[in-house]
Amino acid sequence: MDNPDLLLKQLSSIVLNASPLIIAVCGETITERAGLINLSLDGTMLLSAMTGFIVGYQTGSLWLGFLAAALVGMLFALIVAFGSIRLKQSQVAIGFVLTLLGDDLSAFLGQNFTRMPGSFVMKAGIPLLKDIPILGPIFFNQDPVVYFALLLVIATWFFFFRTQPGLKLRGVGERPEAAFARGVKVNRLRYLYALVGGALVGIAGAAYSLDVKVGWSEGHIRGMGWIALAIVIFGGWSPFRGAIGALLFGATKALATVLQRTFPQVSVVAFNTIPWILMIAVLVVSASELTEKFINLMPVSWRRPLRRLLRVSAPLALGTRFGED
Amino acid sequence: MVRNSKRINILMSQTISALTPVLATLAALGVFAIILMTLGANPVEAYGALIEGAVGSGNAIADTLVKATPLLLIGLGTCIAFRGGVTNIGGEGQLIVGAIAATGLGLLFPEAPGYVVIPLAMVAGFFAGAVWGAIPGALKAYFNVNEILSTIMMNQIAVQGMNFLLRDLMIDPVQLEAASKIPQTARLAKEFDLPRLVPTRLHLGALLAVIVAILVYIFLWRTTIGYRIRAVGLNADAARYAGINVKRYMVLSLLLSGALGGLAGAVQVYGVTHRMFTDGSAAGFTGGAGFNGIVAALFGQLHPLGTIPAAILFGALLVGANKLQRVVQVPSALVTALNGLVVVFVVSSEIWRRRQAKKRQLLEMEEAARATSEPDIPPEPIDGGKEVLR
């Protein structure tokens, strides 16, 4: 790693690899901020990756590929929302079953399109910006999917914390009764943001098959949906923190590859498990009461920033039903 | 007269409500038939093959039951966890660690008599799964870590561990000599095979699973500990006020749930595969039993005894699907999609049940208003008395 160019290349590939994850995390964050858990991410992303690839392959249009993937994501999100709001079923159970269904369906429907060369998103550096030293090659000499992911993070943050509808969205997820009393249509908003989040998750799936991990094969990106769900928690339901989580996850994976080359005597398995163990550790730190105790041992002036750094709290009404009617 | 017809109405709607899962299954099969037709296959022929493959002969029935066994054990674990208010999606990982422990024991003592090793292996699998379940349980109870995610992570760790062990410590010495180095263990001693119940592939594990189902039922509904687990699942706050150590029971329900998953792994190795092998993914060894078992439990309304027929149904679908695939030449992935379809239909059929239950309650209220003196039929809670989750 003594070659700076190599390091920059490594870093820019981390950003590229994390971009679909960032999109998915933003989508799920939006849905969960509205109080709904869409657990089906893993299946949704597989199915939308497959759909996006095939549509892109057949029509030759990447736009249509992404659009079809977004529609698949919306369909699954709609099933989760309908099942939990209208049918009053467990969101977790529906999401879980959809995970399996998405996985199976993608394997079946995509089987004639496995390992085929398809079209993919081309790299398009932004003029001027890409010439900025260090930051330029990492963030601005990428392809449109990466830019979309980065813009999405900013847009989601702005929407959440600087706009009226964003406030309503958070109200629906935190205190639906209060929001309802102020005249907000709680369940209608939940449907809406489930659809928005689902569309983004679908786009994330297609971002894999049309950009980051081009092509399709059975179980192409299995597991990434679960990673995204964990990162949403790590990110404390904030798009910026979520994006950082996705980048960190990519970095640990890259680091594992590097370490593996450095220590060939250690089994590959040890490195393969690192991201997963790290995820658990991160969840422990961010959700545990012990962290709170640890923070309270610190000097007073440190507590607030530490708490902001280490602790997260879920939207209060996450996963609960709201009986509007 | 009027009252009688109302009562018949109530009975009718109760029957329909009980039959909804069956009707939903039929609807799913109907949709599947349409898919088959669009693929140019004859659905009648296809379903004929499915049924014949699943229950057409003694061997077929035995295969179905063998396939249902791990589903049932995993499903029973799911019942305990969900009833205890925790969601265990770690069946795959728990099955794998159980299988590893049981296989390891069998490989360590190849000379020991079967009647010693087999029970010990079951116990080893049980405990390994218990550990694998207790870790996310403790993380949930004491560190507030979401158990859905941690059990998924534990699955991944178990798979990596299996891949490592089967390529390294536990690899078949023959494979170590050979150039191919297929990652699998040696075959366990023939003595350790679970006894066959009848001269088919049906092994003792199937019977064991049914016994465990009854035990789980007794445990959850007839013992204090089981009662407390359910109390925690129904309302953790109320349970805490009642003096129940909620955290401990959370860990316990995930621990037991994992233990049954581990037992499923041990049974699978000693009854069916007689060795462990891996293709790198979890499903390569488990065949997805760790996930399908959860679905079977949901299908069985999270009731241990309801899970028995549900597991058999899914076992039949899996076995019959193989035949279906051979006869009408449809891809295997389509067949697993059929399982998903069945579940989605059953879940969505709940809307029907609920609407019926509501109607029934209204009828009952009218009934009660008309004749308060004879409360023959106990009023049903609004959800038909069955909580699908929790």
C-alpha cells in the first residue's frame, strides 16, 4: 500500500462498491422512519437485480432496467405495507416470507440469463470536480450511480430535517397519534414512504447487476440486503451515518482482502467472518445500555458528542401498527 | 328459527375460517398451474406427478416424512422463540453448528458402540444449537441488539465455520489424499446410522421430531416455564410487573429455539447424510431447511401440533417437486417458488379470516343481545383466538 495511486484506486472502488448499499440504506431508512419495517430487502434486491439486468439486456436501455427494478421494489414494499396496515399481519413475518420468495423467484426467472454479458453503466467523470486532488478521483471520477447515491444521501437528509413533509414523515414514525391529531394521514403516508423506500431498494438491486457487480447468476448478491438492514440500525436511521456505515463496511471488506494477502497463513474464513462479527459488535455498541454507562463515566463535556457518536435510537413507533380507522 | 339459522351461520363461518389455509393452498396451486401452462406444461400431469412423487408409494411417503423431519424440528424452535416474543431467523446456522458438533463426536469415537454415540451426538447437536441460539438471545436481552439481524449474522458465521472445518480439520482423509479435495467429512461409521423404522429411508429421527413436538406443546402450555415464556411474548411489561425475569426468559426461548435447530442438524447427519459436505453456501448442506422450517411454523399458526402437518405438507411439496421437475421438465427453482407462493397466499388469506371473525363476532353480539340467558357459544376474540405472531 505504499503506492498512493493504488490507495486512491482502492478507495474509489470502495465508494463504488458501497454505492448500491448506500441507496438501499437510504430507502430502508425512509421506510423505517415512517414506522414500517420492510424486512424483505434481501429478496427484493435479488429480484430487482435480476429484473433490472434482464430488462436492460432485452431492451438495451439501462433506464428501463432501473425502472423495472424500482417497480419490483415498490411491489414488494406494497405487499409489506398492505399486509401490515390493512391485514394487520406481522411485518416481520411478511417481510421474511418475501425474502425467501424473492430469492426463489429470482433464481427461477433469471435462470436463462445467468452469466451473460450485459450492458452496464459507464463511468462518467464530472469535469472540473474530478481534478480535485484526492477527493476528485475518489468521489467524482465515478459513474452516475455513485453520484445518485451521494446526492440521495444529501437529499434524504435535507428532506428529513429541513422540510415540512419530512417532519410529518418523522412524526408518523415517532408519535403517530400526535401526527394523526395534527391531521396527518398516518397510514397513507406509511404506504407512500414504503413505496418510495421500496423503489430505492429496487434501484439498489439494479445498481448491483447493472453497475457494481455486472450480470446475473443465482444468489448474485445474496446477503447484501441483510447487511443493508444492519447498516440502517448502525446509521441510527440517519442517511449520513448510514452512508458512512456502508462505506465502512466496504472498507472492512477491502481491508480483509489486503490482510489476507499479507497473512496468507491465516485461513480465508477468518477474514470472511470479520464483516459479520464487526456488524454484531457495532450493533452491540450502538444499542446497548452499557455504552450509556460508559458515556456517563466520561467528563461531562464529552458526553454529548460521545452519545451522538455511539448511541442510536430507533423511531419510537417502528414496527407498531396504527389503527386510524 | 331465526336464532337457529344464525347459529348455523356462525358454524359455517367458523368452518370456513378453519379451512382458509387449505383454500389458500389450493389457490396458490391454481396460480402455479397457470404459470405451468404458460411454460407449456400440462398442470394436471404436473400435479399428478407432484402427488405421486410425494405420497405415491411407501418410499415416497417415507421420503416426504424424512424431508419433513428437520422442517418440523426447526419449526418447533420457531414456535418457542416467536411465542416468547423473539424472532429467530437463525435456523440455518443453528442446524449447521448442531450438525458439526454431532459429526465431530461421531468422527472422534468411531469405535464406540452406536447406542452410546447416537444419543450423545443428539445431545451434542442440541447443546451446540443452544449456544448458537443463546448468543443472539443474550445480545438481545442484555445489549438490546436486534435478534433478527444477529441471528442472520450468526448464520453467516456458522457457514464460514463449516467451510473452514470441512476443508481443514474435519476433511475426509481420503479427500486429503485425492487431488480434488472435495470439502466433506468421512462417512460416519455404519453403526451410527439412526435405525430405520420400516424398510425405507424413514429413520428414527422422524419419530423423535413428533415426540419433541408433543413435548414442546406440553412445555409451552402445561409448565410454569413455558407459561412464563408465553407471558413474556404476549406482553413483556405485564410479565415484568408479574415478577418474571423478562431478560432471562428471552435468552431461554432463543436458547431452546436454537437447541432444537441444533438437534435438527444432528438428526439430519445421523439419519440422512451420514457425513457433512459443503458447496460454500448454507443451503448446500441444509437444503434451506432452516428457513423452510420457519415458514412451516408460521403456516402451522406457531402451534407445535399445528406445525406437524405443516412440516409434512412442505416436505411433501419438496419431495413431490423433484418428481414434478423430472416429469414435466420444469426447473427446480420454480418448485421452491411454489412454496413461497403457498405461504404468501396463506398469509394473505388472513384478511378473509379476520373479516369472517368480525362478522361472526357481530352475529354473536346480536345473538347475545337477543338471548342473554343462554351463552352456548363462548364469544370469540376478534382475531379468531389465534395470534399469528407473538
